[in-house]
Amino acid sequence: MRFNTVKRYKQFLSCQSSDIFNKLCRDFSTNNSTTNLINSHEKNNITTNIVDKMCRKLHLIKNHPLNIIKTKIEKYFLMQLNLKFDVFDDSSPIVHIQQNFDDLLIPKDHVSRHKSDTYYIDDDYLLRTHTSAHQSTLMKESNIFLCSGDVYRRDEIDRSHYPIFHQMEGVRIFDQDFFTQGKTRDAKVSTVAKNLQQTLEGIVNTLFGNAEKRWIEAYFPFTNPLFELEIYYNDEWLEVLGCGVI
């Protein structure tokens, strides 16, 4: 299912944020400069501790645990499903507020927009809180892709939370030829949802073995239906992914 039409200036925003990020990494590697990220704007709430880690790209370091998981998932799509897909794994974590929130139909008063939850550079730019921030742009470039990268949220640190973590996201746009002719929209959504769940159960089996799992209905503004998949681990249910039909 295709997302709403994206405005033309989106590619410019993506390129501009990439330029800022690349300059940041160059400056920081030479003189620990935090230019463009930590500034005097009233909305700016980024700390040096966050900037210190922004250019590390752990998911791209060979044999790092994050890279091992990323590679396993990519191989699953390539070898098990025999799907040709694009990989986007080096996008700038600096995105426009429209990409991170508005394009995903997140309400203006949603808690995730608060300074207590999100790292802001200024009124226009922030550090992505999810890889979904690239979804509207990438769907103009590819019908099936995987996107991975570091994401940032102002979480309190505990055993399961940290302000920086990594996500991997997959999107597939189905051609009309995939569906039986004459199917209603609801029937098409049901077909896509079933295919999605089967695909992701296969990924979970690849990563965790034949673990006990269950699907939980959930909600997010830009998907309907939305599901979360949990596995039973150490005598408790652990959420491992969320998914839905766009």
C-alpha cells in the first residue's frame, strides 16, 4: 500500500540535512566541534554526550553485534524470500520536523513532539526518533527497501532504555498484479497484512529460533492495521517489532 503523495521539496530537505550531518562529522573528527547541532536556539536541547556518539555508525561496523543482526535480516530477504530490494543504511539522522512527524500523521499535540521526548536543533530540524522519518522520501525512490540507522529519544537510562538505539525498517509497495482481480480494499489490506506477518515470523525464527510468539494489536497514525510481535523469553513476553499496512 502506498503512502500519501509526498511534496516535492522533500528531497531538498533530505539533502540539506545530510550536508549538515556530513559537515558535523568532519568538524568533530578534527576539532570536536559541535557546530550546527548545539546552538542558542530556544528549542535546542542536544547535549555533547549525544553529539559524541552521532558519527559512530555502529550498525555499519563489520562484526559488530548490530551489523551481524542487520546482515542476517538482509540475507533473509535475499536468500529466503528471493526479493530484490534496496538498502538505505547511511542516511543522516538529522531530519526535518515534517519528515519525522507530519508526514507520518502524528498529531500536533502528541507527546513525542515535546522537548522532553525529542532532541531538537531548532524549529525546523531534529534528530530522528525513528527510521520511519525517511519513509515518505524513500517510497519515491524504491518499491521495496530496508532502512537502518541510529535513532534518538530523550529516554531515562535503565536496563532497557538509552537515548540512542538502532532501528531497521522495511517497506514494500505491492503492485496491483499481486491481488486477485475484483478484490475490495479491505480484502487487499487483509492479504497484505497476512503476507507481512508471515514474512516477519520467518525473520524472528531466523534470529531467535523457534521461539514461542504472539501478535498484539496496537495503534500508530500512519498504519492500519498495526501489530506488534512478542516472543516469550526468560519467562516473560518481550516485544521485538512493530509493523502495519500503510
